[in-house]
Amino acid sequence: MTQPAVRAFSPPAARSDRAGRTIAVASGKGGVGKTWFAITLAHALARSGQRVLLFDADLGLANVDIQLGLVPVLDLGSVVSGAATLSDAIAGFAPGGFDIMAGRSGSGGLAALDPVALEGILSMLASATAPYDVVLLDLGAGVDRSVRRLAAWADTLLVVATEEPTSLTDAYATMKLHAADRPGGDARLVVNLCSTPAAGARTAATLTRACTAFLGRTPPLLGTIRRDPHVQDAIRRQSLLLTRHPNCPASLDVEQIAAGITDERPAA
Ligand SMILES: Nc1ncnc2c1ncn2[C@@H]1O[C@H](COP(=O)(O)OP(=O)(O)OP(=O)(O)O)[C@@H](O)[C@H]1O
Ligand SMILES: [Mg+2]
């Protein structure tokens, strides 16, 4: 079941004091929950009163719109082809109270975006961030050139890992490249699909130790998210977890992560 994107929800008025904080969500390994987490974090931040833009920056296999059952009128492909500006292509998502810049799934053109075109998108995005408190970028899996550039461009990189060794290795690789691309940059860790919060914290400690020893940086753990069947239920129904199952374990965990991000906001 799909629902049309709501385009009547216009972005809030621009602020002149500072641009919104940009947060990229990456992982290296695919399928660890980046897209679901980025959507749910956007929703949690919006519910706490923040002005949020969720940017589907998975250039090859965009699927924010799929997880939410949206049919975007315009998407990143329209922007890259010159058919629309970035501001035109941003649509309000009224059920979540946040805005979405949709990607284009399966677009080879976007996956192979040349560096000049990518820089063009980033400069448009830099001006589009002004009306927002937070701009979340849902990145693709892997560590290709575009993923690295987007991760290094954001103010903060959130690396999502799970307890699986392959995920840990790929999360470490993502941290390593970010340390090279953005020395002194702000990278944090989120452990998803945890069997228990304690197991998630142990996983984080393993990764953090490796980062401290070999990269000379110690990424803080922003939070752990429990494995929760309600997540699959919400995705299957193309609905928002915080609306559908507000008190389930994964909802509470994401709310806690959102509260940590909100607490860091400097007073306006
Ligand atoms: N906390 C969780 N509890 C249970 N299932 C989860 C949880 N987080 C993610 N999942 C499951 O993982 C699947 C993959 O999630 P998602 O598509 O968000 O991952 P991704 O990292 O964005 O993938 P890709 O790398 O392909 O973009 C979801 O469809 C969902 O079933
Ligand atoms: Mg994804």
C-alpha cells in the first residue's frame, strides 16, 4: 500500500543565526538498519520539536520512500538531471512532522554520480540546511567514493554496527576512512540489533578499543538499540515505529538516542 508524498508541508522559515547540524548515518556493512534508524531518529527529533530534514543519500539503492510507502513527486534524480532544484524536491512528510529529500532507487546514474555533480548537490544541500535544526543523511552501504565524501561532509558521522563480526569489521573500516578524510571529525557509534543493552555496550567497547589503539580516536557510544520484532512489523506496514509501537523496546532506545542529540544542541 503506498501513499502519495504530501507536498503541502512547507519547510519552516529560514534562520539566519546558523545552519542546521548535519548528521550522516553509515555502516559499511549493508542491512544493519541504517535507513530504519535514520527514519525513526528523524521522527523522534521532530517529535521533540526540532525541524528535521531526512535526506536519502543512498545514491544507488535509495529506500526511505519505500520504507514509508511514499511516491515522491520529485527526487534526487530530478535534481541531478536539472529538472528541479533541491528545495523544490524536498517534500513534507506530515505523519512524521519532518521533511524528506527522496532518492531514486535502482538509479545507476546516481550510483555513478561524478565528483563534480556530487559537489554540486552538497553545495545545494548546504544552503538547504538553513531552515532546519538537524539534517539527517541516510548513506548507502559500502565505502565507495560518494559514501566517503558524504560521511566526511557531515558535521557528525553516526556509524551503525551490530554484534556480528562482519559488521564490526566494516564499521571499523568506516571509522578508519573517516579519520583519514576528516581528521579530528566527530564520529559516534550506534549498536543496533542488540540481544541486550549490555551485549550492545560490549560490542561498542570492542570497536572503541580498536579505534583508540589504531586510529587514535575514541568514538563515543551514542546508544544501543535492541532487536525488536516491532521494527519488522512497522516496516512491513510502511509505517513509523514511534507511531505504531510507541512503547516497544526499539522505540524507547531511539527516543533515548534522540534525547542525547537534542541535549547537545547549543541554545539558539
Ligand atoms: N532493531 C531492530 N530490530 C529488528 N529488526 C531490525 C532492527 N533494525 C533493523 N531491523 C531489520 O533490518 C532490516 C534492514 O534495515 P534497513 O533497510 O534499515 O538497513 P540498511 O542498513 O539501511 O540496509 P542497506 O545497507 O541495504 O541500505 C529491516 O528491514 C528490519 O527488518
Ligand atoms: Mg538503507
